[in-house]
Amino acid sequence: MPGEFSLIDWIRQQTLASPAVPVGIGDDAALLMITPGEELLVTTDMLMDGRHFRVSETAPELIGRKAMAVNLSDIAAMAGRPLAAFVSWALPRSGGRALAEGLFHGLHQMAQEYGVSIAGGDTNSWDGPLVINVTLIGETVQGRRVLRSAAQPGDQIYVTGPLGGSLTHRHLTFTPRLQAARELAQRVDLHAMLDLSDGVASDLRHILRASDVGATLIAEQIPVHSDVSPKLTAPLRIQHALTDGEDFELLFTAPAISPEVLIQLRDLSVDCYSIGTIRSAPGCTLRLGGQEGPLPVGGWEHSID
Amino acid sequence: MPGEFSLIDWIRQQTLASPAVPVGIGDDAALLMITPGEELLVTTDMLMDGRHFRVSETAPELIGRKAMAVNLSDIAAMAGRPLAAFVSWALPRSGGRALAEGLFHGLHQMAQEYGVSIAGGDTNSWDGPLVINVTLIGETVQGRRVLRSAAQPGDQIYVTGPLGGSLTHRHLTFTPRLQAARELAQRVDLHAMLDLSDGVASDLRHILRASDVGATLIAEQIPVHSDVSPKLTAPLRIQHALTDGEDFELLFTAPAISPEVLIQLRDLSVDCYSIGTIRSAPGCTLRLGGQEGPLPVGGWEHSID
């Protein structure tokens, strides 16, 4: 009978030993070693069929890829180094094995690309829709903490790429900005940073709140992704860029970066767009065509009643 | 609008700072510090409505308790010290907030009892049934690794309590054997260990396979829990004890423990029942009323086709 244990055996055969993971899949817990002097980073994301992807319309490899990538993006937002991933899933009872293999291929390929071991997890089947949870363990690099709470008045606000329209396809294929974060940590006086999951209009507020500051965004400076229809009016395109979500670009604050450093970063494939400034007065405003008004939240917040 | 962020705020207010968790809920990843010289332990378990509990019949506090306890049990099986938990959930859209608060109370109470910080997670809502995933981070104690692969021919096989009948209620209220594991690690030459989730008949095979050994169980020595109906025949009661699952007792192998140490352990509330022996010949047999035959697997394996 092909069952849970047979699937786990198959997965074990695909995974490689790693110095950071002396004991991986197959015991009650995995054993991990982190670099002495570094702190541990832990992040977790749950993705559900119908909410973050549609099994009926999406290759399982892309779903697996996304489940790993959203967690890699969180480690990037801490300027960290990812080490090991733990994958739990609730598989639909019918067709679950083939689905699991496709998901795993996507997870594994993404993991390998970023030097991550898949070191454990939990396999279940049920009559419900696919649910997949990834917990990613990483470590700091040179003991550096890059938090949301370190924005300071006078900082510029930057994003690492154009925004909006991700849900047409890019949310499945985006590049987690680990390399960009590493370069930024080395070359820029990074203050606060996060990765954009709900959209600037929503996510920026996490930094403002944690840092007890406010912000002014300049509409004309917001880079709008080509995935946003060029047929829309400029204000509508900006609204998409600010609220569509799932961009998974980094948003960070720092003292203004010199043109020389911006060019160096661009040569390293890290495009930084300044989109506004941090101020001491609370709140968040948008300057659009010479007018300044409150920035609508717009970014979707999951409704829970 | 009471939504995701309001729920997360409420959760943050309940959680306490901990020296092991300098940055917990509220950033892209949590920052953790483990004791220098120890290795990291990571385990994860996903529980789904209808499979591991029924929301319609169970207090949310007990569901939350179980979600934390099954992970604590895995850290116990490594003789480790639990540190920080990460909770992801897919909440039903209707009534999700009240459910989440009940779940959290159960999670949090169990976490506090064992010195664990709830340091992060992921909150989602959807139209599907409740899914809750907990990842628990722990560390080794005095650098000691207690794995499934260390059983040796001649070892006795022990369990830390009576087995069977857990699904009537005990699976929601069991005590994870962290303290017992700690005492055993100090007083016994522990070889292999795991926690019983699918039942001895299934779980013992993980040790046999990882250690490349076989085993003989003695039916008369299997401690049968009072949750198993006393009206059943003795062989049926033993079958329940071996295959019901969700006992969450420790099963371990070690050279025979002296009566003096067994009494010491009992004084520390660690009851050890010898249920058989490890042998070099592969396979697993059950000796029942003078006869020895192959042990049926019996423990349920989730079917995935």
C-alpha cells in the first residue's frame, strides 16, 4: 500500500545531507547546528488551496516553489542566511501522492537554489483542500539584526523592484531577495526592513508602528510593474502598485543612498527605488500631483469575525 | 474591522518576553538564541479538523493544548528542552476569532507550563475546516543526542505508561513526557527513543529499521490502559494497547534497568514497563501465551493514493 511512510521514504531519498543538519527527516525532531555567534531566525507561512493558489489551475511544482519562496523572502527581510526547512501538509486523499511529488519537486528545487535542507515535516491526508505549511530556519549574518523597529525620521524609503499585478502570475515565480538583502546589509546603513506581502500601503504601516514614526510617499516615484495594465490611468496604476500585494520585494529605510552606491548596487542586480521619506509625525500620506492626502490602507487584511 | 492584525495584536499581548527569544511575534522572522554548545531541535505537526480532533465536539482550548502537546512530546523523545513555538492556522471564516482565542488559551497554557515562548506564526482564514500547525524549537541538553537509530541487540524495550484507548479522550489531555525523558537521560543508558503516536506495533518499527535490528514483544508484559474496555478479551485488549495510537508515551531501548533504578524512577513519577527485547535478527514478533508469531502492523498508516 503506497502510504504516508512510502511518501516520506521517497522524500528522504531526494534530500541531501548537510553539515548544518546532522539529523534530518526520520527522527522525532531534526538536529540542526547554527554558526557559533549567530542568532537563529525562524519564520513560518501557511498556504491554502483557494487562498494563495488554486490546485485546479496551477502546476504543483509552482505551488511548492511558492511555499518555499515566501519563507525565503522572510529570511531575506531579516538579511539572514536560510538553513533548513520543515514542510507540513494536508494532502487531498485522492491524487495526494502525485500532488505531493510535484509539490516536493518545487520545494526542493527552490531549497537547493538557496542552500536550504528540507530537514523534516509532517505528512497527512484528508478530505479537505490542500494546505501546506513551511517553517524556515535561518541564522543572522555577522550577528546583524535587521528589524522593523529601526526606521528613523529622515530615512528614505526604498523598494527593490517594481510593484503591483503580481497575482496574475508573478506571485508563483518571484525571486526571494536574499542576495539583494545580503548586498544591502553590506553596502547600506540599513535601518528597518520587511518583505512586501500585503502591499506597501499595508506593510509600510508595520514599520511605522514598530518604529513609532510616520511616512510620506511620493506617488510619481512608485515603480509600477509591467504586470499592471498600461491601459489604466496613472493613479489607478499606482493604486495597484501600492495595494495588490504579494510583490515580495524588500521595503527598507535608510539614510539617503549616494548615487555611486546606487549604481554599485544596480551592477549587483539590486535595483533600489526611493518612494518616500520617514518623518517623526505619525501617519502615512501620499503626495500625488502636488497634493498630499492620507494613504488609504487598501492592502487587504484577512477578515476574521 | 476585527481582522488578522487585531487578532495578532491580541496574541502579542498574551505572550511574554523570554531571554531565548529577543525578537518574537511582529517581525518577518523571530530571533532566537540557544545555549552555546547545544544543538537545535526542530519538530512540526499539523492537526486538522476531522482527523485529529473535531471542532464540533471539542473545546478549542483542548485542541490548542493538543497541538502544542504533540510537539512537546517530540522534543521529549529527543530528551531535549523546548524553547519556542510557531503557530500557523487556517481559521474558518465564520467564528474564527472566538475559535482562535480558545485555541490560543490552550496553546499558551501548555507552552507556559513547559517554559516555551510562542514566538511567531501565521494567521489565515478560509472557508475550509480548521487546520493548525505548530513548529517547536528546542535544544539538546548537555549535547546529548537521543535518536531512533541507537537500539542494540540485547536491549530491553520500555514504555513509560499504559497504552491504548487514548482516542476516547486522553489524546486531548495527555502529559508530554519531557520530565520523564530528562530523568531517563540522567539515570539510564538510553539507546533509542521515540514517542508513541501511531501505536507500538507501528512506531517500534521505526526504531528497528533505523537501528537495523529486530524485536520480540511479550504480550503479557504490555501495560494496558484503563481506557481500554475491561470487557474485552485479553488478546483484544493487548491489540488495542499496541495499535490504538496517540498514546504519547515514550518508547525506549536500553540495557536492562536494575530494580533499584526502576524504583528511583518510579519515585520520580517515571513508570517504566519492560515490554520486550531487541535482537539482531530482523522482524518483529509477539510472544503470546507461549506462542510466538509475527506482530501485525495494525497501527494505522494514513492512506495516500
